[in-house]
Amino acid sequence: MPASDAMIAVKESLEPAIFGLAGVTGIDIGMRDEESLDPDDLAVRIFVQDATQIPQEINDMLGQSPVPAVVMQRRFEPTATLPDTDPHRPVAGGTSVGAARFVNSPSGFPAGTLGAVGQTTRTPTPITVGLSNHHVLAHDSLRDFGQEIIQPEPGVLGRFPGDRIGSLLSWDFPEIVFSGTADAAICSIEVDTAAEIRDVGAVAGTTSEFPGMLVRKRGRTTGLTFGIVTTDNSHPSARGTYVSTCAHLPPVNNPLTGQPTIMRQLTGQFQVKVDFPQSIFFSDHGDSGSVVLDSNNNIVGLLHGSGYVDNNGALGPARFAVVTPIDVVQQNLGISMAATF
């Protein structure tokens, strides 16, 4: 059952106000009970970093809500080991990738996952591209068009021979503003490619997610894992708005507080909960850039963050993931991830 008009109206009325409150990390419409996973039992869900310190304004809002509304404890962070750091030729999805300019960086190498291979749709001649996250391929304000992208990330002895796969082409992320709709980037692919994802197979195409959809992803760190979509998508406003820390970018003004912040907000996202016990967790650091697929190998989204439940100040395992719908990624970057290229 899709979200009701009344539920959408409540979410739309709350969203402009809550991100000015301390400890609020997100809002969406999704499954009220993530243990029973009933896609017909929906609620407006407000996420906070600490459920023992819910702002009084949130309690007041929920007390007046005419529709089901709940508070959940969760924080969201970019997912930057049994890692797969091997070279893969032809280049395929689900493998290690990064920007070569960080090889000798004292701050470390922000490796992530090359999600899948696609093509541009707005260039005179289609260009074969690899899809990942902005915070993997572009990362900070020193990014620039044409910077070298390598697969895999460097090992303990440095770079692998022939690791260059292409160059940075484009990206989409709110670098200099507070809010955006995607954490995505593409690079050209100048070596042999395969329209497939490691341990998954050939990509069938793209489709939209829905609550209760069984999904999977193949990431550089955790490999092949399985999950369940918990966010509603029956209306654009039903999808989620979440914030995460971006310490690698300069502060921007939060229009709700008027104060500088290193947080960034992404709207129109959805969440995936781990399908336990088939998987213990859905994603971890280094899985950023993985594509999320349905059981028919259609891409439904681009993973960019993990959701954690704080336990006395310590993060537990990443049982949730934050994902940008693939139609948003394709539109914003001018690409097609369909298999027919």
C-alpha cells in the first residue's frame, strides 16, 4: 500500500524544520517495524543520532501527527577486511577504484568501489564510463576534470603496473552548498570493459526500487551482500532526506540554522536494511560506489553511505545503507547504465 496523501503532507511539513534541531540525521516514509518488514505498514520516520536525547520539538510534532510517525536511532556516514584490491581486466563492476592523486597522500587513499560500467548520453559520441561516488573519484575541492583514475587502489608496495583505467569526467554532489540529490561521479574507461558485476553477472538494465524489494550489491570491502528496501517510493516526497559528515570538504552555510557546517544533506534517497542472516551487514567502508541490484540484475541505485546505530558512543556494524535512485544518477550525470551497449 503506497503512502497516503496525509502521510506525504506530514513528511513535507516536517522536513523544512527538523534539520535545524540538534541530533536529527534524516527523515523518510518507510516501514514502521524493520523487524517485521511489512511494506504495507508505513510511517513517517525521523532518524536521530541518540534516541535517549530526542529534541522536545520532535516529540511535540509527533504528538500532533495525524498519521503513524516514529523516531529511529541512526546516523549516516560515507562508506569510504577481506577487501578485493586485485586488478580486474576487463574492468567490471564491484571492484576497487580510486583517484591516483591520493597515492602518496599523507591523509590516506580514499578508495571505494567501481559500481558498474555505462555510457554517456549527452556527448556527440557515447563514451564508456565507470560509475562510482563523488567522495571516491572526486572527493574534495582539489578535484579536476581529467585527473587519473586507477583500478585497483595501490597495494603496500605502491601502484600496480597498468592500473590506469581512465580519467575523471564529471560529478554530482553539493560541494559548496548544503543540499543536493546525489553523491556520484564518472570516469572514462580507456581499457577493456565488461557490462557485468563481479559475483553477480551481466547487468540486465535499470528499474525503480519499492519497499520490500530484495536487493544485493557487490562492494570492494564486503563483497556480495543482501538486503531489503525499507523506504517507500510511491511519491517523490516519500523518499528520504539524510545528512552525513563531510570532513574532507569546506564548511558551508546551513540555511536552517544560519551556521557553518561540514554536514551535507541529500534528498530523494532510500534505505536498505541488511537481509540477516543471509548477510551479517550490508556495507562497510570502501563499499561506496557499489550499485544496488534487484534479483533480476537490474540496477536500482548507487550506494554512498552506511547507516549505524550508536551503542554508547561506539558504532555497531553497518546494518543499513543509503542509496541514490539510479534514475536520478543517470539524469544528473547524463549516462545510461542499461546493458545494451
